[in-house]
Amino acid sequence: MKKLFCLFVFLFLSCNKAPESEKYCVEKVTYINQKLNLIPSVIQIEIKDTENFIFKNIEKGKLTNVFLYSLKKEDRYYFRYFDEMKIKGKPKTNNNTIILTLVTGYFDTEIYHIWTKREINEVLKTDIGLVIGKDTLRVKKCK
């Protein structure tokens, strides 16, 4: 009887927990078309990082890649994470918001498909994958 009571109390306490606030989430993804210039286009990803978990891993140099989950694995090769730590010595931030940059020419090619703004925005609406060390962290859109 005592075990049953303990089990009931444990289930009651574990089910009534308030949901945790988001530790990190994607606030905004922006595509900057540089097709007319002689430089590749850029995708800027703004990630809200309230506990500085991602920021600390970027400072340690553990963030090796960033990708979009909406793309096929073989197409992720066309997107390269631009590590600002190697150039400026610190990641780009703004009030607990980290700004990551992907360099790409994927949407600029017109050989197989001509991309419209609406199609590009649909691709950018999905979750973002951050490769930190040997782990992949899935970052969802902010609610």
C-alpha cells in the first residue's frame, strides 16, 4: 500500500510540472540575395539563447556546422556556416540573440529550378540544426 501511495504521489508531481520556458529558439531567418553582386548570397539566422548555452559553445569553437532541416541531406552541402569567431574573435550577438550566417549560392542557380521568394521563404521556415561537437541540436521556431 505504501509503494502504491508513493507511486501515486510521484506521478501526480511529475504530471503537474509547468512547461519550461524555451532555452533557445529561432526568432528570425532572413535571406539576403547577392545574385547581382560578385559575392554569394547569405542567410542570417537569429537564435534567442536565454541561458547562453549556444553562445558558450560558439565561443569554445564547438559549433562546426549549421543546416536547414527542410533540405535534403545531399543539398545541405551548398550551405556553409560562416564562423565569425575566426575573423572577429567573438560571435555576433544582440541581447541574448545570436546571429549566425550561412553562405550559399543554392537559390542563385537557375539550371535546375528558378526559385521564387515564396519558395525560398518556405524553405527557411523550418527548424535549424546546429552541429556542436559530435551532437546535433535541433532549434525550433519561437512561439
